[in-house]
Amino acid sequence: MKGETTGMNDKKRIFVTGGAGYIGSHVVKMLGECGYDVLTYDNLSTGNRWAVLHGGLVVGDLSDVSALKEALSMFNPDAVIHFAASIVVPESVFLPLKYYRNNSANALNLLEVMQLNGIRRFIFSSTAAVYGMPSKIPVAEDTPLAPINPYGSSKMVTEFILRDLTYANREFDYVSLRYFNVAGADKGCRIGQTYKDPTHLITRALKTAKKELAKLQIFGADYPTHDGTCIRDYIHVDDLAEAHLLALRYLLDGGGSEIFNCGYGHGYSVREVVAAVKRVTGIEFEVEETGRREGDPAVLIADNTRIKQRLNWTPKFDDLDYIVKTAWEWEKCLPLIQGSGAFSLRRA
């Protein structure tokens, strides 16, 4: 076992898969700040050791069932939060088996080991991609699932497994959080996105401002929206992390299985995001309009009524400029962080 856990025995113990990644690390940070005893399980394929700011780290893959059993039985958590997944939509189209193996089969491995150890509380990192191209906007949780790529389908399969497991085992409860467009970074500039080939609009726009990319492409400018570009619901990663902690408390307090959308309930167009990036950074950069990408809905916005009512979730960072500003500060810090060997100094 690599890494150690700290904390008193009376603390609630939370096992986090993929806790060294972008969203997972922000949740681990918040869990630690709130006094939970945390253990991260991550294969570090896209995550980073230095991003785990609290608790211990076990380097392992969910396909390694024996290592997973050892970690779970030793830590004996009160709940599991599952982030570990492959998330690049275009890649999923060309490598579907990778996505079903990592996102569906590995989730099954985790759930089976949880059952063996009597662990009955589970939070799942899902996605709005399970909705595909919904006809009604904003999108509510009861919208029929119709994913249009293997990424969305692989997440949907895991949701089906959770639904059926809950029916078969009435002591098991889960919360599935369907993310919309997650962006931004820790305001202290400790953690943020570190993808090698980012596909997120805000990150790509910022890297274009930094001259790491020659130009920013806009995929489609003829959509039936007010400026012809796609509209998306952007949520700051810290507000999303807060939603996880509320879901955790809900389950630990005896709440039953639920599904919640995680978005602000309104959106910004691609052009509006680009304008915000230029405004925040003060940098002009080249933007190229090109053809639509297959499968991009014109508008994708969450109906967040359920999470606000049932978890009393109140977003704190619903401001596009703030989202971009924290992401920009992180982008400026990133070369120093990646180039430094003193990652241990960044541990809380």
C-alpha cells in the first residue's frame, strides 16, 4: 500500500477513486477541509500525486481487483465517491472498448468489492452526456436517456447497474451527479485542469491566449441560438465539489438513492465564452469558425430544481468571469507547478 491515512477513528472515512484528477482533487480538498478522513485510489494515468491535498494516496487501477480489495478492506470507508473514468468524447467514438472497460466494467469491479465489504453508500460521477440531444431545455433528471457516443453510453450503463443494485439490495444507496460543463480552478491556485490535450472550450481558449495554441476553433456558427454558436451550462468546479459534499451528507444521514443534475440552470454561447476569456486575460487571439461537430446539441442547460430543493445546494460562484479568472490564474501557475520537484510542499 502506498500512502498513509491520518485522522481520528471517529472521523467519517471516504474512499475516493480518481481523487488525483481535476474534479476529484477539488472534492478531496474540500473533504479534507471539512474534517473527513480521505483515501484516494488513482492510477495516475491523468491525475497527479501533488493534486491530492489531503489524506493518503494508493496508486492502483480499478481493474486490479486484489489491490482494490486490499485498499477498501484496510480503510473500511463509510462511503465511496467514484470519479475514475475516461472522459474524452471524440476518443470514445474511436476507442469504445476502452470506455466500456474503464467506465462500466471497472465501476462494476468497484461495486462488487464494496458489496463484499459491506460498504453501502456510493456517489457516482456521471454526466449530462447520458441525455444525448434532448428535445426539451432545460434538461430535467427524468428526461429519457439517449446518449450519442460511447462515453455517455458507458456512464449510462453504470447508472443502470446502480439502479438495479439498489433494487436488489435495499441497504445500498447511491447519488448520481450528472455534470454539465465543469470549469474553473481552486482560487488558491493549488489544483486545476492538467489535461495534455484539453477539449474544454475555456481551457483551450486560455491556452490560445497563452500562445500555446495558434488559434481557437469554433465548431459551428449557424446554430439556432442568438449568435449562432452552441450554448452550454458552465459550473465552477468548487460549486460542483460542494454538491458532492452535500450528497455525501445526505447519504450518511440516511437518504435514499437519487439522481441530480449539476449545473447553474442557464448558459453561455461559445462567442460569449471567448469574449469573457479575452476580457479577463486582456489578450486578443485568433478565432477560426469551422463546421459543426457531429452530435453537438445547439443548447444544453440543466434543470437544477431537484438538487436545490432536496440538497439545499446554493451555488457561490455562478459568474462566468470568475470561472474564467480562476482558470486563467491556474494556467499561469501551471508551468511553475509542473516544473517543480517540490510537490510535497503543496500538500495541505
